[in-house]
Amino acid sequence: MEDQYSPEYGPSWPDRRVERLLGALVVFVVGLLLALIAVVIVRAWPSFAHNGPAWFGPGGSVEDQLNAISLSAATGSHYIYTFHAWPLIWSTILITGGAVLLALFAALFVSVFIVEFAPGWLANVLQPVVRFLASVPSVIYGLIGVVVLVPFIGNHLVSEEQKASVAGVISLTGYSLLAAVTVLTVMIAPLMVSIFSDGLRAVKPGWLEGSLALGVNRWRTVWKIGVRSARPAIVAGTVLALARAIGEAVMLAMISGSVAFAPNPADGLIFIYEPSRPLAPTIVKNIDQLSSPPFNATLFSIAAVLLFAAATASLAGHLARRAMRKYGAA
Amino acid sequence: MEASISTAVAAGHSGAAAPPPPGKHGAAVEGSATWRLGDRIGLAICWGLGLLFCAIAVAVALYLFVQGITYLKPAMLTTPAASGFSQSESGGFSDALIGTLMVATLGIVLALPVGIAIAVWLVEYGRPAALARVAESTIEAIAGIPSIVLALFGTVIFSSSALAFLSRSNEGVVFGKSFFAAGAMLSLVALPLIVASVREGLNSIPRHVREASYAVGKTKAATTRRILLPACRPQVATGAVLGLGRIIGDTAIIVVLLGATQNFGPVEGAPFPLDYLRGVGTTLTNFVYEASPTGNLNQPQKAYAAAFVLLIMILILNAIVDLIHRRSRKVGTWSS
Amino acid sequence: MELLRTPPPIRRLPLPDPEPATEVMAPAGAGFSAARRSIGAPQFSIRRMEVDGVSISYGGKRAVRDVSLPIRQGEVLALIGPSGCGKTTLLRSLNRLTELTATARLEGSIRLDDVDVTLIEPTLLRRRVTMVFQQPNPFPMSVFDNVAYVLREQGSRRARRRTLEPAVHSALQRAGLFDEVKDNLRHPALKLSGGQQQRLCIARALAAEPEVLLLDEPCSALDPQSTQVIEDLIVKLRDDVAVVIVTHNLQQAYRIADHVAFMYLGDLVEYGGATALFGSPREQRTREYVSGAFG
């Protein structure tokens, strides 16, 4: 089959060869992903093996633990791996969870507004604006956060009594959950709006018209038919935004406060002014320790958790979309 | 019920007595006034959030542009960063600007051919089916990997001694941080966007176009190269531009894989372009990070100036995407 | 001017005593001896809607010019004519769907039970005058939810499935679909066959308890068998709702319509009883059209 042509008559690039070449490239990229997963797990293993499930639990000060890990590298053999990441995990959950929920709510309404209710000229203007905002580098949002929002929260929103009330535990400077959630929301909402509104525009006009022709008003039609049919796009956009938020390292390193502290909702409303540090910024902040073996394992264990979280989100989105396709939504 | 009948009849009579001007005021246009309370509240939220979104967009854009124009001096674009105590002494960010262009070029040069190849394989070949499914999931998974994880992966790969020629090495220890390393990892960030865009383009070409080409004796490879890829040039370009946007906007990979420096650090002894590519450097995103109040430089005015330059680049890229779309719509495609 | 903002339940006029059927059967025309009329003469007819001097234009382009017609319950009215003659536009104006197009303008008046439709709040009007489209467009939900949709969105509280069941079942029965789908009401509607989908759309429209049913070429996307089923269904429905059907299929109009309006280039050329219009058209253009000279 392969060499049925003599070289003079056959094509200079036989299909068979091209297919193999492209296939090899595809296998290479698949292999690269597998290698990435393998490398991250292997590198992270010492940390997980030493800590066990306690890795995810609370206990002691994360900063002290990181210091101990760093110092132990100098001993050459007696590495310390003890690491209880709960404050970082809790901070990640609060910040990404809060931002994604807020952005989801806002983006749903904003995309419905753009697609269905905004006057034509405004919708035309908003479309490129949304895309522009979605492509602004996160570090620029971080810059605005750190120069404008953080001082504003520190100087105007947090009262002196509030600062005094927690003075022994943590200092409230404006680097806070509130700042992180706000800036992260502003960063991921345009991404969601852009994907949601594409989904809404792709809803079959016949479905919307059919609903209107039954005397169902526009709001209900948009909501029950439009948004409902666009659910797969909504899930896809939310998962993408969630992945971005979980993995956002540099911007959150700039404004979350970079203290491994677990804000406690039991403190009352003040907890939104408390600083914290999610998982990904912890890697960035300690990147210069990468060459010390115990620290390397610790940073990779954080990366493994991020990777797992992103993969889980993506898988959940996949399953949700498949379930929604049952009734034939686009 | 009775009352509503009588109002209806009354309305009917008044309507008959003075027929309203058709389609004008007086007609019951569908408005929210007749909707249930819940629907009206929803609509109000919708408008409120929509307008809030506009306000935030305008505020962010205006703020950045005003700050940028205020602080950007042409000299900053041509002078490299220098160590100094005040903002006037510490130079500009020319190295960062050039660095951004370098990683963008490297990243896209790597990602574009690979992305096109994968898309072509997925759409045109795709055998065995199991590999196609795996490949599809792989591309999707790569899109979901946090870039900080890619960066850490990069440190492992590029500090292996086999790849020592891509960065600086010293007494057998490979540094692993270079433009090559950052560019390669950034190409992975751009890859899924390119694959998705090119796939979309290839999928939109109807079957009969391929069959027409096979019918005149072209091979699949020739058809792809001469007919299909030229036909989806707009999607290729769109994917490339979107990928570029992601590459120049990424910070985590730069911070980890390009070395925490503000200047080029070429490798001595290597021939011209390679010495820089194997060396460390900086980009605009890294400069903004370092120059922000939380960074090592802490000179926010220059951070704004650099952010402004970055924004202009993003704007240009977006405009290019728009232009491509409008052009390709004007030219038209096959319609089934 | 008093606007009708009455919330549901929908006001209905008590029907006057039926007039005797107006149309006397005329002898079948020569060209239509092959097509069998599948219906008997109407039992009664009540005038429900009145189209009076209606002209519709889209952005300055006239689509319908000065059309006047009665629409009666107990009868099927067919609008026929070549494509682009404005029959669909006229049909869509009957429940103000034309207003969804921003540039559309309507002159003249359309009345439902002697009330100008522009005085009736559109969602209320569209529940009383529902429409079925050319392409079957069931929503991407289950069969049950499709029919229950309009009931749920009308009620002020979210109704339970149990309470909606009788209404949904009866709508499906009236559309002649119940026996085929009764065992799998939870199945996706989009998995039904084309003919079933279209009958589901009719059931969906009937669930709103309309007074007038508008059908826009409901069979053009269907095979002959499904067409037959739907035609029988339409004839059965005519006593409960006034039926207006747009069709470009002359045989179909002849088979099921009691009155026929022939439109050409936006004008109403001829209106009359089906047998009369097909058998002995008064106008030259009608004669040419029904004998297949153009269109």
C-alpha cells in the first residue's frame, strides 16, 4: 500500500508520510502533557509522602513551616517537609469561589443585557470592549488594584477600631480578601461575558420566536429559552474563568496580602478586610527557593494541587455539558 | 371576570369610535409594565448590571490611558532600566519592550506550525479515533493548566543537561532560564487557541471542496496545503493573534523562566542572536509587576507607562482580529 | 385610551349563536377533480377576527397592500400565493409578531372580537392568537416540558407537574400526538420525527387555549404521510379555534380550506369559498395561478 507508486510517478509528499508526520507531532504533544503530569507528581511526591493528608489540613504557621523547609536545605540531608497548607487552600477557596460566583451572576445579566436588551449601538460598542477587557493582561488589573483599590480599602473602608481590634493577630492594610475578590471578579467577568454572549447569540432564533409567539414575554423567553439553551456555553465559560482564577498567580500575589493567614468568617464582616495568600501566589513569592530540594518538592506539591483542581473543574464542566446536551441544547 | 369583560368591551367600543393611529402611541406595545414583579426586578438588575459594566469598562480604560499618557516619556522606550534611587535615575524599559517582542516571536513561531499541524491532523486525518479523542482532550487540558504550573514544569525541562544549549550553564549546572525556555512554555499557552481557531476554519469548509480537489487527482496533503489552509487563512491569523495576546499578557512564566532581572543577560561566547536568546531578560508584564508598589523596583509611574504600552499592543492585536473578521466576511466563503 | 392589561386568565367573549354556514358548495373545478376534498361543509361559523385595509411595509418596502379579510371560527382559511407575495407577513401581523422586526410598519386595523389588536397587550394577544411555524421548532426540552412551557410561564406561581398533567395530556390529545408519546413524555422533543415535532408544536400552541391558530406552511418540511396526519388534525380543530393556514401547496389548500385568499405581490387578488375559488375563479390571475401558469 505504502510504496505502490514508483518514485517518479508518485506524489512528492505521499499522504501516508504526511499522516505519520502529523500523527507523530500529535503524539509528541500528548506525551508532553503526560510528562508534565508525571514530572509534577514525581517532584511533589516527597512533600505529600511526608505529610500525608495533613498536607491539606491546618496546623501551625505556614510561614514558619516554609522557613523551616528553607533552612533545612542547608543541612544537606535532613530535609524538613512539614507543611500544612490549609490557610493557603482556604484563601484560594474564598477568593476564587467568591470571584467566580460574583462574576457568574454579573456576567449572566450583562451578557443577557448585551445580547437582548441593550440598544443596538450600545451592543455594537460593548462587543469589542468586552473582548478588550478580557484580553487585558492580569498584571495590569493587579497594578490598578495595588495602586488604587488597596489604599482606598486601607484608608477609607477599614476603620481604626477595626484595625485595633485585630492588631495583635494581623494588620489590616488594605491588602485583603475584598481587594483580591474585587479585582479578580473584574478580571474574569469580561471573559465570561464574552463566552456567554457568544452562546446566547447562537441560540436558534426559531426557539425564541416560538416562545414569543406563545405569548411569553421577552424576559421569560430570554431566560427560559435563551439562557437555558446556552447553558453549555455558560458552563464552558465558567469553567474557563474558574481555571484562570485558580491559576492566577502574579496578580493575586500583588494584592491578596501575601500573608499565609486564614481569614475567619467567624470574626464577622471584618474578615473581608483580612489579608491572605492563595496557593498560586505562594509559588511566585517563593520562586527563588526553587533550587533547594525540600522547597522544590513543596512548591511542586502546590502545583500538583492546582493542576488537580483545574483538571477537576474541566472534567466537571465536561460532564455537566454532556448532561445538558441530552435535550439537544446547542 | 365580569369586570374584565366589560372593560374589554368598553375598550373595544372606544377603539371603534376613535381608531388609534396605527402603530403609534396609544397602542399597547410590549413593555415591561405588564410583566410580573419578578420579571421587572430581573430586567432592572439586567440594566443596572449592564450599565455598571459599561461604567467599570470606561473607568478602567480611561484611568489607564490617562495615567499612561501622563507618565509615558518617549525616552523610556529607548533606555534600558538602570539601578538608581529615584524614578528619574532608573532609566526606562526598552529591554522589557524588546523582551516582549522576543518572547512573542519565539512563542508564536513555535506554536503556529504545531497548532496548525494538530488541527489539520484532527480534522483531516484523525485516525485512530482513540488517539483523536485523546488529542482533543489534551488540547483542552493544556488550555486549562495554570501558567504557573507550566512555568514550574519548564524549570525541570530546561535545567536538564540535554537542553543546556538553550540556556546558560556553569560547571555542569544548567541554569534553565532563558528566552528559549520562556518562549517554549508560552507557546503551550498559545497552542490551544491556535488549534481551536484553525479547526473551526477547516470544519467550515464543506466536503465538496475537498472532493473536487481529490477528483482532479490531488493528494490529501496537497489538498490541505494548496486549498484548505489558504481557505482558512483568516482563522489561522485569528488564532495566531489571539495566541500572541495571551503570550504577551502572561506574567507567571516570565517571572519564573526568564530570570528575575530588568536587563538582558546575554550568554558570552555565543553568536549574536543566540547569546540573547539563551540569556535571561524581562518583558513588559514582568516590568509592570516589578515596578508596582509591591515589586522590587517600586516606581508606579513607570509601571503605568509600561502598562500603557502593553495595552496599546493588546488594542492593536484586537483591532487586527476585528479587521480579519470583517475582511473574511466581506470576501465570503462557501455556503452550504 | 384604556389599554388591555388584564392579567390571565384570558378574557373570552361568550360566543354568539352560530350563524349557518355561509358557503354553499360549488361544483368542483375541472383542474381539481383529482384532489379530493377531505372535509364536509362547516357546521357553523363565527366571525372572530377582522383584517381591515391592512398594509405592511418593511423599511419602506411594501410587503402587503390594503388587505381586508374576515377570519371565522368553524372554518379553515387558507392564504395562498407564490412565495414572496406577503402571505406570511400578513399572518405574522395577526398576532403582532411583525413588530419584532424593528423596521416593520403596519397601517389599517386588525380586530379580534371587535377590539383592535394594537390595544391588546402583545403577550396576551399572542396567547389568544398562537402561531405554528414552517420549521418545526420544539424547544430543547422534554415533550412534557414543551407543552407545559406556556402553562408554566403564564401562571404566577410555578405549577407542579401533577397539576399540569391534565392540561398537557389534553393538548397532546387534541394534537393527535398523545398515543404516540404517552409512554415517553420525558424524552427529548428534538428526538421526535419531523411530523411528530410539528404536531408537538401544534399541541404547544393549543395548550395556551387560543382562539385563533395561525399555521405558517406547517407541512412544507414534512413527508406526505405526516402531512396527511396534520391536515386531518387541522380540519378537526376548526370548530374549536379559528384556523388560518398559509400554504403554497394548492392541493393542500383545496383539501382542507373552507375559504381561500389568493395573494399576489402583496395584493389580495381574490377571496372566496374554496370550491368556488378553485373551481371558477373570478380573476384572471387567480385562474392562471390555480391552473399552474405561474408560482
